[in-house]
Amino acid sequence: MADVPPSPPRAAKATGTAWRDETDPEKENASGGRPNVGRERERGFLARYCRWSHDRPCLVFTTVFLTVILMFAAVALGKLASFNTDAGDKEWIILNDPVTETADAAETALGLAARTADAAGSGVGLLRAKQSEGGSLLFHFESSVVGRSVFNEQTLLLMKEIDTIVMSVPGYTEVCQLAYDDNDVSTGCVPRVSPVLYFFPTIDAVTGNVTNDGNGEMVTDIDAVVRSFSANKRAFGYFLDSEFDDSSDGVNLFNKVTRVKYPMGAPRAGFVAADDEENKQRSEIGELWLDFVEQALFKRFAMKAEFLSTPYMGLVNEQNTDVRFYAGYLRSKDSQRIIGLDLSWAGASVLAVWAYMAFHTGSMFVASLGMFEILASFPVSIFLYRILLRVAYLGNIQILSIFVVLGVGADDVFVFFDAFKQSAYEPIEVSGTTLGRVTYTARRASGAIFVTSLTTAIAFAATAMSKVMPIAAFGALSATMIIVLFGLNVLFFPPALVFYERWVRTAELRKANGENRAWVFMTLCCGCGAGSKKQKISYGVSSGVVTSASDNDKVNGKATDADAPHGVQTFVQVQLNDDEADEPSIPRLSRQSKMESQMDPAKLRPIEWFYRNPFFRVVCHPVVKWFLVVVFTVLLVTGFYMASQLETPAEQEAWYPPQHLMQ
């Protein structure tokens, strides 16, 4: 049996730490005469929580984890994370603005009048007698050649081809706006609003009667038709642009832009008015007809989605003519597609942040835990946002909160884990045990994170006071996510650091001791097992030679610093005792050993050395200190001045880039 070095003298009481090494004889347990090591009640919730995390890491970690999962389940089952994606531009309107109030009052009055007229006598409006704004299909044709009119032979043939494709899609008569006679009897679909009808009329070979239906041959005199449009702008002004000049003496009257409309009908069967659940009516039209038209147009113009893009990203140009088509339903559908692609970028961001956290911490376990905290903050915040704050609105812009917490959450992980690493350089009162290190880390890191989280949350809370609903909702949700992220960090990291120290760093040592891997996990995490003998790793000062209580427990030639003070050579003594205490023993070192365990600047990493030494000395210099105060005061005043110069946009917001087909 190898000789075990004698234990050093007992350490004096340590103050200002999470534990106190009470080994005085009068404070020994009455039952077994064992010293009551580290059992004095810690002050404050954080110290007690670290003790619980140290004693029962599995229980504490699982409790917090299951609480998060329950909130996630409530959000999923209650559909609390349903985004309002069909509100259009109305959600960006300032509600308490006088102009908005007047417009809302007028719209309400007109809607009420329309409902009253439609429901006169029967209580039900005429089926599909009104135009569905969100379901109607629009085309926009624009000449891309300077000085060339859109009404030329090549462009008109292109317009005719597109018209044929659209009208050949089955289901048009099931969704079109209907025309009614004086007896409220339907006479069929309202004619589509298209110049094609007039450039391709049907001429009766016998009578010579002209029917503007778009099913005949192209007229020989294009200018004559354009002049007829100009002569009756009240009826045909829809086909002419604002710069059209009918006084031109040129061969072709110049008109750069023209439009086409395929009006869809509302209210549909089962609805009482055109604005009754308008989104549902629009969706019915889309599913019955617009989806198939979209696919036919994609095929005709070879429109395909590029990597992380939509088929609409890119203008269609044929015959020197830019072609755009639009429908409220198709735009909403494409918005959902874009949101999905944006979330793909969020997934790439998550992967990149996780990879960097793993690189920086050197542990996939810590990186994975940190990423779980970041992602878990979203459903937990949604739960509090909807249930506690009672906010019903959840818009597209709030998805950006994910990117906010990715950056803030990664910083929190770095602060926590770096503090834990640095705790190994602290005096033995801190670095002597896992409990001391975890408590030191939690106190130091939570204080730093609290300050940054509080200021960030206040900034977003200030944004929540905006009169624009999406901006205010984004601020409210982001502030909630920052607070939740702080709480998850404080709750998850203490037991996780115990896992890391006991399991990740010590697993190989225990395995080398001949123990089963599953048994190692159970005893390290839970400290329990049927009929198990409590196991302890105790430390003392020696020459670095590892010794053990018996030959069977020897770890040949390996020393460990898994739970030992940094900078002190250790021996490992693995004991199996039936009556061992629940907590590991606290190192008891002589005064000389404690002096040797003081922080060694040479062991600091370069960036830590920089901030602890030259940087600290420079910023504490009186001249530099006041210079920095003046500089940041000037920056603050400048920021206030520039903020006071901000103005509301003078032009309408462009929701898509210029090359998007629906912009």
C-alpha cells in the first residue's frame, strides 16, 4: 500500500466566501465526531442556490429544464407564437393620429353603408358582387426602352399571350367578380380590365360588328385604339400613364406604362360582406385559382428560387418590356416565404455563434448549454409576453429579437465561463473547492451580466413607448427576452458548472479508476445509488505523486486539478467510506501553502493580463480618467443632439428591394 502524505494543518475560517471551514472541535457533529465542514448557512439566495446546485446538480438542473419545457409546451399548444403576417401596412399606422382617426371614421361609415345596401331586405349581400382587393390579380407592363411606347406590336403580343395563360387556368368562373342585372340575377363574370380586349377584338365576318373580348386578331391601327383611350379617359384612363400626351405628332403615341386587372369577387359564399373576414375570403380565392396561376406564370417566365431567395426576386423582361404581377394573396404568401428564408439565416447565425462559443470556451458542453439558454429564452419570453403582459400582437419584425439575444446571450456565456476559469487563479479560499469556485463565479458574473442586461432591457423598454405598434411590440418582447435570458443564465450555469467540473473534467480520471461509465455519471451527478459507497476525492500538498488509499484505487502516475487549488501540486486520494459526507472535503492547507496559492499573474491568459495590469493602470491614472469622462460626455451630448434632429420618413417605406417583382 502506498504511503499517503500527512494531512496539512486545518485552515482558519475564511470570510467573504460561500463557505466557512468550521473545523473547531466544539463544532464537530455529535453523532460521528466528524467536523461540520462548510455547513454554515450561506447568506443570500444566490449562495444558497449554488449550494443546492453543488449538492444536487441533477435535481436543480432538471427542475429548471422542465420548467422551460413546460412553458414551451404551453406556447406550442396554445398557439401563442402565431405571427400576424396578414395585417399589411395598416399595423404601421399611428392609431391616435387625427388623420388616422378621420380616415378610420370615414372607412367605417362607408363600410356600414355598403353593408346596409347589400343586406337590404334579406340580410345577405349579393354573392361576389364586390371586388376583392386582396384577391384580384394585377399586371404592370412598362417599356424599358427610352422613348418607346408600351403599345407596340411585340409588347401587345406578349400581353395577349399572358392573358391567354391566365384565362386558361381552370377555376376563373368560380372566383371572378360577378355582374348582375336590374333584377339581381347574375349575368356572368365582370369583364377583365385589360387593353388586350381592345387591341384584339372579335369582328363578325357577316355584320362587321366589333366585340371587345380579346379573342380576335390584332388591330392594324394601334394608334387609333390608343387615341380612343385618350378620348374617354374616364373609362380607359386605367390603361394610360400620368405622362401620356395625346397631342404628340409622332407615329406612335408615347405611353410608357399600362395595367391589367382580373377582378375577383366578394363576398364569397358563407360571408355577409366583402370585408367580412377578408383574409379568409382572399385565401379561398388563392387556393382555388391564384396558386395555379402563379405556377403557370413561374413556368412561362422560368422563374425559379435561387439560394435563400424567392422566385419573385428578379424582374421579368421580355420584348424590352418589364412585366410585374401582383395580388394581395400572392404578396402575403411570398412574405411568408421570405420570413422562412430569413429564419434560415437565423439558423446559420445560431450555428456560427455556437461554433464560436465552443471555440472560445473549449467545451461543446458549455457551448450547447449556452445555445439552449438563448433559444429557450424565446418561447419563455413569448409565454410571459402573452400571458403576463397580456400583449396579443406578434408581428414579423419581432423575429429580429432572435438576432438580438444571440449576441447578448453569447456575451453572457463568455462572462460566466471566463469568470469560472479565472476563479482557478484566485486564492485558495475561492479556488479550493468546486462550491467555492461556482459561488464566486455566480456572484461575480451575475453582477456584471445584471448591469448590462438591465441597461439593454431599459433601452428596449423605451422603444416600447413608440406610437407605432410593431416598433412598440418589438421593444416589449426584446426587453422581456433580455430579462429572461439573464434569469436563465443565473439558474442554469451553477449546476452546469458543477456538471462540467465533476463530469466533463473528471470522467476520464474516474474511468481510469476502473469504474463503469454509467455508474460514474450517476454518482457524480446525483451522489446516490443503491447500496453505493460515497466516494470522495480529497487533496493535499505533495510533490505531485498521486497516491491512493489502496492499490485497487490507485490512478497510476496521474495528478489532477479537477477540484484542486490552482498552482498547488496535488495528490489524489480516492476513499470509499460508508458514512462519507454528502459534500467533498475542503482542502486544508498550511499558511505557507496558502501563500503559494495566491494569484500568479504569469498564469493569466494574455487578454486577462492586459486588462488586469496595463489597461487598469492606464484608465486609473487621474489625467486619463478625466479625459475619458470628458470624451464620453461629448459623445453623449452629440448623440442627444443628433437624436433630436431625427424626422419621420418623407416617402412611403419600400418593403421589398427594387428588383423584387412586387415592389
